[in-house]
Amino acid sequence: MSKYQLQAASFVLVSFMLGCNEFIVVGIISDIAGSLHVAVPTVGYLVTIFATVYAISTPLITVLTNRFNRYHTFMGLMVIFLIGNTLTGFATSFPILVAARMITAIVAGTIESLSIAICSVIAPRNKRAVLISWLGAGFSIASVIGVPIGTAISTNFGWQNAFHVISLLSLVVCLILGWLLPRDLQQAGGGIKDQLVLLTDKRILLGAALILFSAATSYAYYTYIRPLITTTLGFNTTSLNWLLMVIGIVSIISNRVSGSLAEHDGLRFMPRLYVFDMVLFLLFPVAMLLPWTGYALLLVLTLVVLLAGAPLQILFLDVAEERYPQATALASALNAIFFNIGISLGSATASGVLSLAGLGNLWWGALLFAGVSLGLSVSLNRTISRHRATTAAES
């Protein structure tokens, strides 16, 4: 195996680690609620809090640390992540748990953005889209392996031990990356103002908004995937881990399809996909009446809802390299920033709908967000077409 392949595999492992930490809460909400004597909807807000802190801290830390050596910055953030996750495993009350989750959320987004920025440097250009899609797949692999195993550990040995396992993984990842990463990674320096100019580009703004509402579409129902499978569809807890694992496998496939779309100007297909999403959500109340039709619908949604991820990340990097090279790190962070704002919006919406109208009506929020995503995808494609026409005319 070449050095590049080892580096690529290590960054996928980083994504897996981050995914286990972020998403495991979805699988163990009920266990945390019972252990800490907190209502399930209240524990659900852990997802919202994590995503909100993540979204606020990521651009600040990314911009402020851009002038520092990327190797030292990356490794320092990894150590802070390890500390925060370890504190999570030792939390004995809900306020302590919230504080520990906030520590990991503060650095997780910048770790992800630096992973993308570093990969865009070390990867051959023709392999960049594939590697970025694999970084996304690392989160999905966390769903396949991390969330079900974490749920099983939580069920049998306590939810705290699930986080202890993640801490052990984090320590191993720190050691591997400390050995593999080059110390003098290429980067273009720039002040805060020089980097923030990236956000004046209409393509960037529309793409960021599309990431946000795509994530909100997904988490408007996925936040409560466990009670949807067990309470609404009636599957028992023995089947739950296997059903979550299959959803995770489909999510990996989705990331790989997203990477293929990124290599073939995939954004032009997005409006049709969002129309398809809306049709699926309209079918939600009927499909969920039967266990296997409801589960099949969840699988199809998992496959198609987030296909815009890799094409949008490549768009952000291409725009930065073309017009704003000093803002490449910030461009790498946009996906993580706005995805987590979307998670916050979607999970808060899901918690509100659950409290007011029950699990069976979660589809309303998802349908609304899918409609907004459709409008944004149409506008983004028109903006990209106009920019290409202007560039061609000038040349």
C-alpha cells in the first residue's frame, strides 16, 4: 500500500471516529433518557445543541487558525476532541453531558474541514472527488458499524461505555496521524477578511443554503429513526441493530453515488432528485402503516436525500481555487458548517413535531425542507450556467 493510500485510509478513519461520536446519540437516546432520568424529547435536543455549537465554532476556529501550521493545528484539535469525548463517557448528569458534548462539537467541524483541505492537497486531482466521497462514507460506515455496535454496548453495558470505546479509537487515530501526516502541508495564508470574501460569491451562498436544507430534510425524520423503527413500524429491539446496519450500508452506497455524481457535473441532476424526495415524503404516512413498506421508504430516503454532498463540496473547492485560493480551508469547512446548521434546524423541528403531533407526522417538516431545497437547486444551477457563460464570453 502506497503512502497516499495509507493517508487516505487514515482520513476515512477520522471521519468514522467523528461520525461515531456525533451520530451515536441517535441510537441511544432512550438509554440516556432512562439513565439520567430525562425526557426523551429533551435528550433529543442533544443533537440540536451539538450541531449548533459545531456550526458556530467551525468557521471561527477554521478562519482563526488558517495562518498556523496545519499539522500542529490538526493534531491539537484531535487531542481536544479526545478529551471532550472521554468526559462524555464519564458524565453523571445531563448538564455535564451537554458540556462534554459541546467540547467535542467545538473542534469536530474544524477537524473535518482540515481533513478535506489536507486531502485536496495530498490527493491527485483526478482522485479528489472520490476521496472526498469516501470521507463522507466514513460517517456512513460509522452508522453501519459504530451506531449499531454503540447501541448494543449501550443496551448491554451502559451508554457511557459506548463513548469509552470511541475514546480508545480516537487515541489510536491520533497516534496513526501523528506518524503519517507531513509536517509542512501546503497552504495559502490569508487574514480573516481575505477568507470571508469567499462568502460574497453567489454560487457559494446558494450551495451552502442547499447543504443546510438538505441536512434539515434528512434530520427532520432521522433524528428519531430508532423510535420510528421500533414504535411506529413495530420492529423489536433485537432487530433494531440489523435494521440500522442496513440503513448505514445504504448510506455508504449513497456517498459513493454522490462521489460519482461529483465527477460528472452532478449538480444538474439535483432538482429532479428533490422532486423525488417530496414524492417520497407525501407517501410517508401511508407507507408507515406497514412495517416493511415503511422500512423500505426509509431506505430509499437514505439513498437519495443527501446525494448533493460531494458535488457541492467539489463546487466549493473549485470556486475557492479559481477565485479565492486564500480561503481554501474555509471552503472545505462550508459543508460541515451548514450541514450541522441543517441538522440543528431539522432535529429541532423533529423534536417540536414529536411533542405536538407525534412520530407519524414527522414527514411534514421534511417535506417543507425538501421543497426549499428544490428551489435552491434550481437557482444554483442557473447561477452556475450564467457564470460559465460569462467566463466563456470573457475568454
